[in-house]
Amino acid sequence: MKIFFSSINKKMNGMIFTLASTGVILLILSVLIVWTDFMLRLVVGLIIICIAYVFFYSAYKFWVFKKEIDKFIKYLK
């Protein structure tokens, strides 16, 4: 049980770090948006790419989390 919760804790810490770093990147890009039209188009494109990355990474983390839960349930049986 202790190993299971430490594994979950590790996975959640990784997800929190990823979401926070993505937030920082989006904050920097939002500052860059005020300069030129080219920067505006570039920043909008990068924001869409960052959002797509967050969705893919979150899906991967939830999949890994599901595998850990399945492994734990099999261990209990």
C-alpha cells in the first residue's frame, strides 16, 4: 500500500510540474503578444501547440495512473 501511494505521489508531482511549467510558458508568450502582428500569429500558434501538448501529456499521465491502479488491484487479489 505504501509503494502504491508513493507511486501515485510521484506521478501527481510530475503532472503538477508539467502544468506549472506550461503555465509559465503561456505567461511568457502572453507578454510577447503585444509587439507585432507576426508575433501575435506566432504566439497564437504556439499557444495552440502548448494546449495540445497539455492534453496529450495529461492523457498519458492518466493512462499511467490507470495502469498503476490496475497493478495494485491485481496485487490485492
